[in-house]
Amino acid sequence: MAAVPGTVLRLGSPPWMARWLESEPQPLPGMWFADETPQIEVEVPAFRIDRCPVTVAEFAAFADATGYVSDAERAGYGMVYGERFWEERAGACWRTPGGPGTDVDGRADHPVVHMSWSDASAYARWAGKRLPTEAEWELAARGVRYRIWPWGDQWLPGAANTAELHAGRLDALDAWLDWWRDTCRTHGPLPRTTPVGTFSPAGDGVHGCSDMAGNVYEWTASPSRLYADDAPCDPALRRVMGHYRVIRGGSWMNFRYQVRCSERMHGDPGGWSNFALGFRCAAPAPARHESGG
Amino acid sequence: MAKILLPAGWTHGTQTEFDVPDGPLTEVLKGFALAHPAHRRRLLGDDGEPLAYFNVYVDDDPVARADRAAAEIGADSVVVIVPPLAGG
């Protein structure tokens, strides 16, 4: 695990980020990103965090040791993005991430997917860890200084597993849809995750954590809340504040703008998961041994 | 008239709030999708029935999947549609 010193973090994005996003060739309205503003000061005690997302092999060890059945296994389906949109695909779960006929052979070192918030929390407890708060996650990703991506403010196309790694530069939704249809035809429903740490060290953050931009969306422990009660927010998104949990990091399905260190997504913690959703764990910093005398 | 509120991430900078007739939730959603075909793929399945994956809030109260078939939308109600992964 990476050790991260405690600090006071200015969580979220400064005002110029919203203006920059509006000026960039990306398809989402500025309001959709408003939940990452205004910046607020958060005291973050020292902690440790996994350098990489939890892998298929690690989650398999947990399931084998405990008999744990994931929410998607119990429900009998998992969310997979089909040719048109998200669909509840029968039989999709972490063992069969694209549904029946798919498996995780050869993917032991890929991040585990189809993880609900409860699945992630159960694994973390078993491992003697916990999920990171969103402030811990953002601090681990970018350090105290604001950085757009873990490595800095310039996009590096080969430093993260996003849709743009597979499709080349994407600036518009139609281009994404073209890539997606092609991906469905040529790769089927298997998630296009990469082995954890593939982009290390170029894609790592200042604390040595890998895959914090893309690969899989990652659950945090934090309930979704606005940084200020009067902060602007999409009205529909405002409705889930207090109900959802914060998700960070973006995934292999996203544009470069959605894998920024301060980008927030929000997930239903009531058993839902999808084939791009995983997690990493955190833990308290080791206790300091005070010298006697 | 009741209202339907969609997430901005679905509408890409266009209208997110729509007036709809009151009535059974299922019929309200189907009627809305018919009137606004751009949103149909996210709301209705191939069978023309409302998909179940998204969350529905009526006047701030979540409507569980099992309760949607019987849910009625009043004339002053606001129906909010939010996917299980929202934001960004």
C-alpha cells in the first residue's frame, strides 16, 4: 500500500475547471460537472491506500475463503453496456463479466468488476481494510497540488485505460458511439480492462498509485453530498445526494475528461454494479511509536 | 400537468424538464418516450415496456421496482429519472 501523509486538502475543482471543460471539445454540459465545485477544505489524516484496484485473483481468494456470493451473482444479472445502452444481462457477474460464455481466464491481474458497494465493503473488511473516503481517494490521485490527471495537467494518451486508448482521440459522443459499436462487434461484451499497473509509472500519481485515471470506476466510502448546500447542481443529480455513494476515477469506457482526479460520479449502493466498476482499499496509517522518557 | 426531470448527462445541454400528463407511472413513461423518441432507448426495452435499471423518484420519494406497476402520478407530481451511475 502507498502511505499518504495527512494534510488539509482543498477537495474538488477550482472555478477555472468549469470554464475549461466548457471550452473543450467534449459533449457533456458544464452543469453536469458542477458537483465538483466549490472547493472545500478537508482535513485528511495520514492513511494508506492500495497502489492498484483489487484484482480478479484477490477477489477470488476472498470468495474461495469465505463462500461470499456477490450481489450480481445473487440477483442473477449484471449491468453490461450493449450495442444500444446499459442492459441487465442475465448471468453477468465478476466470474462471467460479459455474461454467459465469458470468463476471467487470463484476467487474474485485471481489476475485478461487477462490484456493488456491499461487495467492495465486504472484501475490504475481510482484508482488514476499508474503502477510502473520496477525499483520501482524490489526495492519493493528485497530491495536495491540484492536478487535472494523476501525472499532471497535460493529457497523455498512452498513460491511462480510457476509451481513447482504444479508439484514439474522442471529442464527440457520435465518435464514441462509433467506437462502441465497433468494440461490441470485435470484442463482444468483455470489459476492456487492462492488468492493474499497466501504465505505471507514467500514469501514476504522486503517491505511486496506479490506475487512478480510468481502467475501472472505483467505489468510495463517502455518501454523495454537494460540497456546499447552495452549489449549482443538475436538478436530477441533486435528488440522489444522500442516497448514492461517490465513485471516482472513471473507467475504460470514458473520455479523458471523465477520468480527471476531481471528477465525481455517484452510484446506487443498493446492490447495483456494472462491468466497469471495481474498487481499491484503504487503511489507517500505522500507529506511530512514541519514544518514552 | 405532471413533470419529468431527466439528468443533464442524458440530454447533452438540451431540455431536461418536460410536462407530461398524469396517470399510471408506466403509462407516463411510455407516453413520454413516444413523444420524445431521442430518449426512448434509455427508457423502454425492445418490448416497449419501461426498463427497470434506472431509479425513479416521485416528489423526492424513491419508487421501488416492485411498486412501479401500481404507482400513480398526480397532476402536480415531479418524476425524476436517475441512472444507478450518475454524474460526470
